[in-house]
Amino acid sequence: MSSPDDLLRRFSSRSGRLSHVFLKDRLKGARSYRRIAGYFRSSIFELVDEEIEGIDLIEIVCNSDLDPRDITASRLARETALKEKWNEGFDQIDSMLYRPRYQRLYDLLRSGKVKVQVVSAKDAPFLHGKAGVIEARDGAKTSFIGSLNETREGWQEHYEIVWEDRSPEGVAWVEEEFRYLWNRSVPLPDAIVEEIGRLSRKLEVELKDLQPADVAAGALVEAPLYRKGEELKPWQRAFVGLFLEHRESYGAARFVLADEVGVGKTLSLATAAMVGCLLGDGPALILAPATLCQQWQVELKDKLGLPSAVWLSSGKVWQDANGHIIKTRGAEDIRRCPFQIGIVSTGLIVQGTVESRALLECRLGTLVLDEAHRARKSRGITGSDDPNRLMEFMLKAAQKSKHVILGTATPVQTDVEELWDLLEILNNGADHVLGRPGSYWRRPGATIPVLTGEKDIGDEHEAWNWLRNPLPAKRDDPIFDMIRQDLALKPDRFYTDKPVTDLDGFTRTELQDAIAGRVDGLSFMQRHNPILRHTVLRKRATLEEMGLLDRIAVDIWPSENERLPMFEGLALHTAPEFDAAYAAAKDFIAALRQRARSAGFMQSMMEQRICSSIASGIATATRLLEKRGPLAVEGEDEAADTTEVENLPELLETERFYLERIVMALSRRPTDPKLDAVLYFLLDKHWIDLGCIIFSQYYDTAHWIAQCLTARLPGESVALYAGAGKSGLFFDREWRSVEREEIKTAVKERKIRLLVATDAACEGLNLQTLGTLINVDLPWNPSRLEQRIGRIKRYGQIRDRVDMLNLVYAGTNDEKVYQVLSQRMKDRYDLFGSLPDTIQDGWIEDIGNLEEYFSQFTQKKRRANAFDLRYGKTVMPEGPGWELCEKVLSRRDVVERLSEGW
């Protein structure tokens, strides 16, 4: 019989190296090894290589720091979070010095004999009480407990103590603890296992050592996006593949990227621009509305790790991604961007500034226009069919640019003919797009019936006149290889004036068969045309059907099926004070309209601001009385709106009376029904427990809501996410300025569950840890509403349906707009499919016919949807994902290359 001293033994690193006097001896010839470890690191088995070879089964449970809701979220979201944690402990030096260790660990993990699982922070806030059970071949077991980390230093160099207990009771106790944690843990993702293998084979190379097709992966595999466990989605990588394919085949990439809102056009465009710069094609100019310029720069830095500069027109200077100002000699220095990627507001182009003329002197590698539908011709009864200033600029700039990419969600989905405005831009300086003068493809009236199948071209000679101008590159279809070979066309020639009779007899027969045949019900012309080659559209529904995006339902409140306090149908009850203020606002606009051209602008701005909140209504009227700005929507070009305010004539006594009446009426109102509704849903409906983001398009309203909530919810953190320098945190009424990145991290880690945001949070912000959303005001811009819900309706959302509350005051234009909107938001999965991007001001002025305007839009869109271009091939790229890339460009080299000025 064993004595207590035989069953219980104590080891100290003071008297011997624990790796030798204890661990190796016990593991040698063991059958199984179960371990409660600390964090999973590459060094986990470095001490016991030989001993592990003969063990049949090794099970290790580790820390993850993950919230249990992350553990139970979708597999993809969990893997993303775990990979980010793994990368936090990544060491560039270790990955090089200990490459054999990474390879050894990879082989063990792939062998199946080693199983590693991770446990959430709730089930084990920190696995510090480390322990293990080792079973010998004869069935004898021993257990040990100690604060040992799974590192060489922990076992060999640190001062550590270990207690070994061979008693059945001691072994059973450790096994029970292990099994408890193991049953609540999840497997280490394959993504981390493959990352370990990649690191063991990783080779840092120079740009010249890579093929063009491998540059994007080599530059981004260790960029912030991938380090955080995320990646470019397959359709985004596929677009970069198309860019490179056209760069090689046509010598220039010219595309309209018309992906639906919310599928990530920005990263597709940004990566293509980066690739062009790295391959030496020349600098990249990104033109975007003022509202999006900063967001572009943030995406480039935070996700792709790329430097860039934004042009600040007010100071005639460039600003880098860290907020540093690069001084210039004036407006003409817009031609001398200090980085390869420059970002400029389209407002400068529309205004016809000195800067816009200076930009036309630049030769560009890649020209990107975001919100490209703004570049168009005037149409309609009074339209002259002339291009507007933005389109004029783009036509000229395209001639001096190698690659041109136009990002939009509008033309292909509504007026198909407007697409030709963009294609005309692409064709300028690159007639392989629509062809030379005389090309049938340049005439939308003739082309659309062919594309939709209304007109079938079966005659060989007629078909040839369509096909020969422009003639596509070889790789488009084998028949074009044969045509090019017969006519001895050079690879860079995309036009022929030779007749079809010059083709070889076999080629003519093949062409005749191709023209007569159909594939999936589509004619040859529908499948092979320049519109399809140069327009890329991926729809959210398609991506959901393919399993590439989660299908999450949205329940919209107030619900018609449930009577709620403070609501009258879909709108909030208002008090006499608000009604008086709203009437005074209308009287002010009516008086102003009699003598000021800007009254139309003022009506839209005034109505939306007073319908946002009582606080916003008071602030707006007060600023107008004091004739000071800005009055812009948060994140928009405030200078433009301020000018409108500053250009107002001196207020007449009647106009001042109406504004003073607004301030007086709203100031008498002790509470706001919108605040009451927010608190009701947060507390009575328990939305706060699910996490909630509260949106307003105005900073006045957002700040007021956050202030009110911190006063009413003691002990609750309330974050305010707004424009640069305006973000921060309220806690028990105390305010502290906080950077937006810190807020995003805290929300992601669920330290903050209540976030108030302006539309500065619409783009590039992932809030899938929050399960509900409240729109305090209603932007007359459905695409912005879609962007808002897209912050929580995304992969990683642990709820299969989320909630959205829309707040409008009764008796206002807001209510009338929402009544029409709500009828078209019945589909819980496709809320905005039948809505225009923006509700035009003219529709609001004629609000009684708003439903008719929406119906006309829907009819146009239905016709446009017949223009189904079948973009399936542009969704899934060939080859492995970029996360497995082993030939890597150093981040320093990438940044240095892109830090070269124009």
C-alpha cells in the first residue's frame, strides 16, 4: 500500500529544472495527456517533442478571453474572434527564429492526436489554476497542479512550484475540473491551425519576386484586416482578380462596380487601387462625396494598413491618416499628393474650383469615383442631354488615367440608360469598352432590347457588326481566340473592319452555331457583350443564397399588431408645444420663400431638424436667429450648408418672430416623446439587455440623447460615436472624450452595450454584438437607413432576427414619408429592395403623391431587373484564400512604396 508521501510529491524549480525532473519523465511512454493550460501559444509543446510522439491522445483546454456569446455565435464569427486573439500574441521574431516549432505544432494539430479547445471568459475568466492528468500505458494516472505557463521559460527559467498527486481522489478531482471546462469549450478553429502552418512556411519577398496575381495577397495577408481574423470576402477578391485580368488582357481595367449597398464596395475599390500603385501603374486618385472622404481614409488605414492623404479645401492642404497636415504652396499643389493614394471631395469638381482644373493635369494610374451616379447627363423634357460638371471632369480625367473604376449602386438598379453615362466615361481613352464611333453598343436604345432578350440577333452578318466593335480579348471565349487568329489581330487591337467572310470556314461555322445557341436561356449576345464585361453587380440576395452572407430578419417597430403607449399608429403623440413650434417653422419658411432663393434648402433642413428632436429644433432656430452655423448633417460638408445660412438675407421682424416662437414653444416642453419611447424600449422591452445602437443624423440630437440616458440610467456606460473630436463616453453623467477606435473595441468586447451615433458610424463599423437599433430621426434617404441596419445585420450577429424602432412625430411630413416607407418594408429580409436611394425634395413638396412617385420608381426598377447580367462568375474567385498566402511583402515595404508622392 502506498504511503501518503508516495502519492503526494512536491517539486520546486529551486531544486531542479521542472521540465526534466517532472514533466518529461511523466510523459515518456504515456497513453494520454489532459491539460488545463493558459493561453494557446506556439511554444506549447517545445519542451516535450520526443515524449509527445508516442502519446495516443492529448487534450488541452485554453483561455480565449471570448464572451460566451461569441462562443455561441456563428462559426465564422467565433473563428474571427479567436484568430484575432491568436494574432495579439504573435511575434514576428519568434515566427522566424522558431520556424521548426511552428511546423512541428502544425503537424501535431493536423495529426488528430492533439485536440485543443478554448473556453469563454465567463466559464473561466482566466485559466490561471493550471493542472493536468497523465495516464501511463498500464492505466496508472497522476495529476499535477501548478501556475506553470506552457512555455520554455515557465518550465525552465521561472521560479515555479508543482504539486503532484497520484491518489485516485486527486486524479478524479483534476479530471472533473478538466471535463467541466472541456464540455463548455469549442475546438481551436482550422483557421488558426492553418495560420500556424502558414507561418512555418512564410517567406518575406520583394515586390519584383511576385507575379501580379499574387501582389494583393502578399500585401494584405498581414494587414490589419487579416490580423483581426477577418478577410476580404470572396466576391471582393474576385473583383480584384477581374481588375488584374483586364489589366493584362486590355492593358487597362475599366469597370462600373454596381454592388448593392452593404456588400462592401469600398474594400474592393481600395484593394484594386492599391494593386495598381504597387505594380507601378501610377498614383491613385479617389473622388468621393465630402461625407465619405474621411471614411475612405479610415478604411484604408484601419483595414488595409495603407497610408493616404485627404485634400482639405478649406486650408488648401493635404492631411495624412494620423491627422497630420502637410503644408502646400496653395491650390495648385493638389497635383502633388504626398502619398500614392489621394482622396478628394467631388464637391470641388462640382464647384469648378482651381483644384479641379489642376487635377486634370495629372496622369493617374487608377481613378476611382465613388457615388458615381452623380456623374450624369441632364435628361427629361427640359434636359439638354449635356453632361454635368462631374461627368465632364471624369470624361477628361479618364483620358489621362490607365485604370478607371466607378462605384455606384444606383443606375443598374433603376434607370438602365443612366448606366451609359458611366460607360461613356470608361470608354474615353479606352475604346475597348464600348467600341469606336459607330459601335451599336454605344446606343442604349438599340442595346437594351438585345441585353434583355427582347431582340434576338440570329443573322450572321448583323451579329458580326455587333461583335467586331469592340472585339474582346482572347480569354473572353474560345470563339474569339479563333477569330483573332484568323484575322491575325494583335493582342492590343480590339476592333476590325474586315467582313465576316474573311473568317476561316470552320470558325464561321462555330460562330454561327454560337449565335444560334442558348445557354441557361440566354443568347450569345446576352452572354458576351461589353456591358457585361465592364459592369459588375453582386446582389445581397444572391450572396445569401450562396451561404456567403447570413440571412438575418429585421422586426420593425412600432408594430401594427401591438398597441404601444405614446404611439398613435406608427407615429408618436405630440404635445401642443411641439405642434405650435412645427406650425411656426412652416410659417417661417413661407415668409422666407417670398424673398430668398435658399428657402427650398431651408425648408428641407428646417423640417428634418425640427422633426429630429426638441433639442435639435431649439438649436436650429437659435442658430438662425444668431445667423451662425454649421447646420449640416453630421459628417457632411458643413461648409456648404454654412454658406447657405450665411447667405440668408437679414431676417425681417416677422421671420424672427416665427423663430423666437419655435424656441419659446419647445423650451416649455419638459420632456420629449422620443426620449420616452427610447427609454420604454430599452427598459420595458429589455432592449438594453440585447445591446442597442441609437442613430440620429444630427449631432445636436445624438448628444442630447446620450446626456439624457446617462442621467436616467445610473451605472450604465453610454458611448457617443460621432465625427472627429466629438466622440466620447458618458458614465454617471460624467463625460470623457474617447477615440472612436476605443469605442469600437469596447462595443466589440461588450464592455459597452448602449451606443448613440450619428451617421458617421454608418460605414466601416461592425456592431454585431448589439441586437437592436433605434432611429431617433428618419433621414429622407433609404440607403442611409439600410447602412444603419447593416451595422448590426451582419455575420457574427448571434440573433437570427434583430429589432429596429423608427421614431417620427405625428402630424409631420416625417410621418407621411414613413407611412409610405413602412408599406414597402414588409419583407423582414429585404427591407429596402423596393426603395430609392434618396427621397427627392420635389417629392416632399408634393408629398400627397409620394406613393405614386415610389410606384414609378418600382416600375423602373422592375424593368431594370429584366436586365439580369448574371454575375455568378464574379462571386467566387479561383484558387485558395489570401489568408493562406506564404510569400509575403513586408508591411514596411508596402507602406514605403505607397508613401511616395505623385
